[in-house]
Amino acid sequence: MNAVVLTAVLSTANSQIYAGSRLLWTMAKKGNAPKFLTKVNVRGIPINALYVTTVIGMLAFLTL
């Protein structure tokens, strides 16, 4: 049962990090977020937005 719960939590975290980083990237492109979030790597991944989203997610887990 623990494996099922752990898998569900990791899957949810993965999808939310993807969605959050793309949201921040889009907001930065439209001028609603800082411009440093628009940087993408050679594969098209918004790397700075990904870092920001990951740090915020980690801080949220720490509050538990």
C-alpha cells in the first residue's frame, strides 16, 4: 500500500512541476513574471522556471 501512495505522490509532483514551470514561462513571456524565467535550454525546457517551481515545491513539502 505504501508503494501505491508513494507512486501517486511522485506522479502528482511530476505533473505539477511540469505544469507550474510552463505556466511561469508563459507568464514571463507575456510580461507578467520576471524575464529571467523565459530562458530555455537547447531541448526547449524552461530551465529557470523549472528551478523556481522545484524549489517552491520542496519548500511546500518541508512545511508538512
